[in-house]
Amino acid sequence: MPDHEGNGHSIIAKYLRQDRLPHIWCPACGIGPALNCFLRAIDKSGLDPDKISVISGIGCSGRVAGYVKLDSFHTTHGRAIPFATGLKLANPELKAVVFSGDGDLAAIGGNHLIHAARRNVDMTVICINNFNYGMTGGQVGPTAPYDVRTSTTPYGNFESPFNLPLLLYASGATYIARWTVLHLHQLENTMTEALLKPGFSFVEVISPCPAVYGRMNKEPEGLDSLKSYEKRSIIKNGADPKDVGITQNGPIIVGKFIDVDRPTLHTNLAVVAERAKKQVKNS
Amino acid sequence: MTDNGHLSGEFFINGDVACAEGAISAGCRFFAGYPITPATEIAERMSRRLPVVGGTYIQMEDEIASMNAILGASWAGVKSMTSTSGPGFSLMMENIGLGVMLETPCVVVDIQRAGPSTGLPTLVGQQDVMQARWGSHGSYEIIALSPDSPQHMFDLTVKAFNLSEKYRVPVLIMSDEVVGHMSEKVVIPEISAADLIYRKMPQIGSGPYHPYKADESLVPPMAIAGQGYRFHVTGLTHDESGYPAMTAAAQDRLITRLVDKIKTHADDIILYDEYMTDDAEIVVCAYGITSRIARYAVKLARQQGIKAGFLQLITLWPFAERRVRELASRVKTFIVPEINRGQIVYEVERCSCGKARSLSVPHSGGDVHKPETILAAIKECHA
Ligand SMILES: Cc1ncc(C[n+]2csc(CCOP(=O)(O)OP(=O)(O)O)c2C)c(N)n1
Ligand code: SF4
Ligand SMILES: [Mg+2]
């Protein structure tokens, strides 16, 4: 999305591995626009790109690590967060960003997600929520609303989804926001803020998966999902996370929900390290 | 304590503590783990020691997280370790494979107890040694060491870090409950930078950096995060650039190198010890705690005039194939006692190529072999 001065293109050139194009994503997939916002946010944040590491798990969303021209790690399914935790703790000068999907982060990696939030590790997690497992052909996932059709819920989903902002809030995340890929401007600003926020920040991106989820849920074109988002989105900054759960056809509450301060894991570790050194010296 | 934080002198400590001190001496400055008997003392020691020497200790939510955290730390340029026992070792498998694929130096300690499942949490086993070799899916080679005493725990932990940095591969320390919990004298030497290996790094100004382009050593130089290389690494099959390459040809090229980088350096990696093998007709082959009992049984056999010898496997993987083959050409029988129902005995049998007989002395776990049991097996073969 170049602006009138053509800056968009230079951002792409700066932060995208153009030698890796064409990318693997389907036409009208939401991951592309979300990545575009992310690259712009990196630029806007003023962070030294040489010090940013992007860590992904496995899935269509997890392929982002392969396209950013930054130190980038494509790990195993669900394990990007603990990998990033080790990386960040070993060198606190690095900025760790986890970019992955709803299944990766909230199903197989769900335990890591809540524990990273609890620890308040310095880390930004960007979660592409397309309500299903895109990469493996559209199976039900932990955020799939009740009654939706997926390749493994042919008669309708009989489970209830996680409300991710509420889960993250209960776990202790200090920054929580959600936008759809229609809200490009807000998404870019939110990602910029999240990148600069000390502690654990979480950005949920509601994103079309026309190829599989959309096809099975009466949104076969990317545009169908965008139209649905337009109709259903309500911007409510500061909304109580318990009120932002998503149903099949109900409203999609978007905005920045949580922005609070709490000592980060790193500051707490530094306190303990000082104490340890003093104790050993005196003994 | 020395300036660089490691202890030196004589100590009376258990194997777990000796392992932790070995790690500190080797320059390990990141530990992630999850409590489990009989490995917990390693984590506890690291939690006490690391903050004092400028390192980081963290207890993760499980062993899967611990394994990934040490990989991440290694890519940030810090030597890292985790420790566990059977149940946790099983959980680590997928990401030990990630460590192999990304060629990530790190050390994983398994203080083996008797299984399967929860088994005998506080009692000894040597039942994970084949899992160490084959436990992650896919074709690969790995390095695994087997210590027999607290002193050995210290020495081999330092060695494990050196091997992992040199060959860019996770190195497994396959210890056991008895070695982990027994206390003995441990001499910790002064260790200087010259005793330690750190991964080869890319030379600045040598052109574009290809994360997986290796020279004849087959081990590529390793950049770390934050140096400005902006590299990409993936658990997918990849080419020298680090980018995914989804073809059978790329797979063959990568896997052949990953296997060969260990195999062609087997002589540098493989350690073993021998006792009275020169004229032996029967060789007892053992590792870890069992090697101490086996050595004693061989001594008893010699006193009774039996030409018995002893081969201690210190490196389990890659297997001491050549040495076993050489011995097989002149001994009649190998006797392999191990605290499992027969694992390494199959390797010994394979390498004997039918020239010598292999006899298993199995043990289901919970305690160690009695010397008489091994002696009886020697006598039976002698008769
Ligand atoms: C341990 C393991 N189990 C299963 C898989 C198969 N798998 C690959 S991607 C994926 C789901 C990804 O879903 P999500 O994270 O939502 O990403 P999306 O493709 O929707 O962007 C699964 C189950 C795997 N790679 N590893
Ligand atoms: S399957 Fe869905 S999520 Fe994956 S690339 Fe296609 S549209 Fe995007
Ligand atoms: Mg998904």
C-alpha cells in the first residue's frame, strides 16, 4: 500500500525478502495485509531492525517469519513463544515478535501463550485469527465460533471458542488489542504501540481465510468476509475483555482493550540477580 | 570462585550438582527446565548459581517449552542447557529434532529412571538410550554421552558443550538416577578460555551470509540474532540460504550433510575406555553406572583365571562401531549388561557382523546389576 510519495514501496523493499516472492498465500487471504501493517509498524516504531527477531510457529500465518527481512525463526507448531522467551532472556537487547495463527498460539501452544503473559515477558505476539486451521485445509480451531462449518465440523461446531482478549487479560498481558484487516490504519498504529510497549503485548487480527474457512461459511470471496467485518465491527476502545467474545454472526468488537503497566519479567530478574550477587558476596 | 564464575578445587557433591557445575565451567549462561526426579537437583543448582555469574535461570511451563527456550537462547548467542528424566525427555523429542535441523548448539541432560510412563520415579534405569538415538522423527545423527560418576558428570558436561558448539548439534548427556544422586569427590580444575569451544561465526566482510553453507568440515558458521545478518532459519527442509526448498534433491543434500557432519568426525567424538581387552576372549560392554559393576565383575573373572575384558562406552552415539568391529574379530563373546531389556546389545550385535556372539544381561530397572549376575554370565560363556 504505497502512500502518495511511494513510501510504501520503500518499506516493502526494506523489510520484505523480495527474493522469496511469490508468497504462498491464497488470493485475498488476510495474512498479507496484516504483514503489510506489521512492516509499516516496524518502520514507524523506530526500533533498530537489526535487533528485531520474528519468531513463528507452523501454519499459513506462521510463514510470515520466512518473508520478513529480519532475523527470523520458523520453529515448530505451537512453540514460537517459548523459543522467543529463551531468545529474549538470553539477550534482552533484542526485540522479540511472535507472529503466528490462532491454532498455533491458542491450541497446541495455548499453555505457552498464557504462561508468557503471566510472566510478562518482553514480547509482542501477533495472532492471525482466521477461526480455523488454514494450512491443513480448514479444520476446526480453538477460536472457531459455535456452530460454524469446518472440514472437521461438517454438521456445525459443537464447541465454544476462546475469547482471546479475555484469556490474555486473565493471564496478565499488559497490552491487548484487536482489529480486523479492514482496519488497516488502526492495525498499523496498534502494532507500532505494541512493539514499543514494555512487557507482554498481544494483537489479535481478525482475518479472512477465503480458501477454506470462507468457502465453508458462505464467505467464499475475501471480499465477502470484509463486507461481513464491515457490517459487524464495532470500535470500542477500553471495552471490558469479557464483553468481546465472537459468535458466528454477532458483533466483532475491536479496539485497544488493555494498556496497563506491570513490572516485566526482565526487570524482576534483574532485581533477583542483584540480590543473588549481594548474598553470595556476604556469605 | 574464579573470575569467570566457575568453582575450582575439590568438592564432595552428587552427580547432578557436578553436572550443573560442569555447565557453569563450560560457559553455560542459560538454563530452562521443569522439575522432575531425579534431575531436579540440576535445576536447583542452576537457579542458585546462574544469577550470580550473570546468567539466566527460568522454570518453564513444561519440557517442550524448556527445550524451545534453550534453542532460542542459543540463537541469541548464549550457551544453554536443560535437564530432565524419561517423561520430560519424551516431551522434548520433537524439538530436539528442531535443534538438529536448525543446527543449534545446546545440551540436554537425561537423568534416566525406570519406565515406561511414570514408572519408578526415584529409581534407576538406562532405558532411554535408543530414544536418544531415534526419538525424534526423521533421519539424523546426534551425539550422546554416558557418565559413570559425579566426576564424569562434570567432565562430560564440559565435553558436551564443546562438542555441541563444534558440531552445531544438541548433545545429550544420558546419565542415570544412581550417578545423578551419588556423592563422590569431584575435582574441578581451573578452566580457561583455551579449554572451551565456541561456535564458528561468519567472517564479517566475506560476502553475503548463507546460514547453511558449510566448508569441508560440513559445519556452517553460525550467526546469532542481532548481529545485522537478518538471516532466516526454518525447520522445513532448506537450502544453503536457509530458505525452504521443497524437493527430494534439497532434502537429500541437507540430510546427507547433517548425517555426515557427525559420521565423518566420529573419531573426534567417540570416547571409550578399555580394561584387560588385549588377550580377552570375553568382553563385557557397558556404559553409565553399569560400567562400574561390569568392570568389577571382569576383575573377579580374571582372578578366577578367565580371559575377560571390559569395554566402557562413554560416547553412546555415534556408536563406537569401529572399535566393536575390531574386537569382534578376535573375541568370542560380548556380554552386554544394561538397565533395560536390551538396547545397546543390538548395536554390539550389529557391529560384530556374526564374528562374535552377543549376550544380553537385561535388567528391568529399579536397581543396578549385581556383580555376581554379570560374573555368572561371563562364566557361562567361558564354560
Ligand atoms: C505437532 C504438529 N501437529 C500438527 C501439525 C499440522 N499443522 C500444521 S499447521 C496446523 C494448523 C495451523 O493453524 P493456525 O495456527 O490457525 O494457522 P493458519 O494456517 O490458520 O494461519 C497444523 C495442525 C504440525 N505441523 N505439527
Ligand atoms: S488457506 Fe486460508 S489462511 Fe491459508 S493462505 Fe489460504 S486463505 Fe490464507
Ligand atoms: Mg488459523
